[in-house]
Amino acid sequence: MNKNLLSIAIILLAAAIILVNLLKPSVTEGNKEITSAEAPTSEDIPGVDLSQVKEGNPAPNFELTTLGGETVQLSDYKGKKVILNFWATWCPPCKAEMPHMQNFYEKNKGNDIEIVAVNLTNMDKGKTEIENFVKEYGLTFAIPLDEEGTIGAQYQAFSIPTSYIIDSKGIITKKIIGPMDEDMMKNLTNEIN
């Protein structure tokens, strides 16, 4: 009986998805009618231009305060390769990824490679929890706090962890959704200048 209910639920869900796609509202742009899926994404989140954070574009600069109280800007790292990571303490894939990040950082910090691990503080459990996490995992790279959630939204960190590989000129070369391991970080940073 449970299998029948599950089958019916799946069929209803599929039908709903098809119906939504058929009834998708459209937007007129000039004389051309486009569906909302093709509409510019800059209007999806007020005040955030999602088209800025695409591979091949300069990484938008930001200024945040680290867990240690220092003010950092992404532009401070120009001239170095950067892994820009967005995470939270409650995220299991983030927990799995952090030891790899720390090992990679320790092996590469003298090679002009930096890790900037932005904590999505507005979605996390508070600074004490973040401090405990950093201590537990022995993290020594920069941990800026996105207390308002604006940088996470700008960088489309809707699923975490989300990371961006940024070359020494400040250009986004790759966006990765999900956890990375040490080999993946090594390969991604070896591929860029």
C-alpha cells in the first residue's frame, strides 16, 4: 500500500512540474516574448546582480569582518589564487570539506594560494558556534562573517558549500557546488594563473 501511495505522489509531482512549465508566465522584451526562465536574473533578488558571478568575469569585491575582528576585502588577495568558499557550521558537507581545505591551505599558503571561507553567519547558529567549529577543525585561514547574507546571495551560495576558484588577476575561473577534497583543490588551482 505504501508503494502505491509513493507512486501516486510521484506521478502527481511530475504532473505538477509539467503544468507549471506549461503555464510559465512570459515577459515581453522589446517585440520579443520570452519566458520567465529566460528573463534577466538580476531581478530575482532585489539589489543583487546575479550575472556578475559567472566564470570569466571579475569576482565582485566585498568587505567583511573576520571572526578575529579584522576587516578584509576580496581585493586584498589580488595577485594570489583564491578559493572563495561559502559554508555554515550545521552543514554536513561543509564539515566533510573543512579538513581537506585546512590540509590544502597548510601545504599551499606559501605558493600564493589563499582560502577565504565566508561563513554565512545570518544562517548559522551564532559566533560562539562558529568559534567552536573553527577551533575543533583547527582552521587557520581567513573566516569572514557574512552577517547580513548579502555576499552569500551575491555569490549565489544557495546550496552550501559553494566555492569559487579565482585566478591571480581576480577572474572567476570555476564555480563548484558541493564539497571538494584536497586533490580537487590542487587540480583546480594548478589549472589557473
